[in-house]
Amino acid sequence: MKHTKGFSLIELMIVVAIIGILTSVAMSFFGDNVIASNRSEGRAALTETAASLEKCKSLYGAYNAGACNVGSPVMSDTNYYSIDTTTSRNATTFTLTATPAGPQVNDSACTAMTLTNTGIKGGSPAANECW
């Protein structure tokens, strides 16, 4: 009886199948982590816009002064979030809302982030997922 060294085709195919399964599982976790890490851009854009509005309030006495150049909507640096500004009728309060855009729209754990002039942070469906 002759013994050969090496792998049979079946053994090789089993190894390839196992590697494929492990790769698909790893890629799904990787994609979720990338989406979650992109939320930091939305948080930064909200904070930056809030700081601009606070500067505007200290200079002009209102959050919607025309000279402030705080537009709405504002896109974040890499266009992952659109920041919308809502002010009260007398412009003494504001609410900022960051809505996912581009590839970030696949973020089902955080479909919107909010920040108010009093610093209250919110999110949809759950604030603890977003902030």
C-alpha cells in the first residue's frame, strides 16, 4: 500500500469553507464598528455648531442672528452627517439634529442625534447608543 504525503481535495475544500465562514463573520463585525466609530464625527459636528451658536448669542443676543453665518443644514467634514438647526421663535433656545448621510445611513442603532442649548444630548432610538 502506497502512502502519499499532502492534502486531499476534500480536506482543502473544508479549510477553504472554514476560512470563508470566519471571514464573513469578521467582516460583519468590522462594518458595525466602522459605522459606530463614524458617530464621533456627528458628535463633533454637533458640538462645533453649538459652539458657533453660543458665540453668536454672546455677540448678538440671539441664536439666529444673520451675521453669525451658522447655516442650516450643515454637512460634517466627511459628509457622514447633516446638521439641522431649529431655534425658538424668539431665538433664545436651539436644538441641533444630526441626521446620518452617505454610507452612515445604514446606522440603525442611531438614526439621529440631538443637542440643545442647555447641553441635553439625545438620540433616536436610544441616546446611550448615540452619545
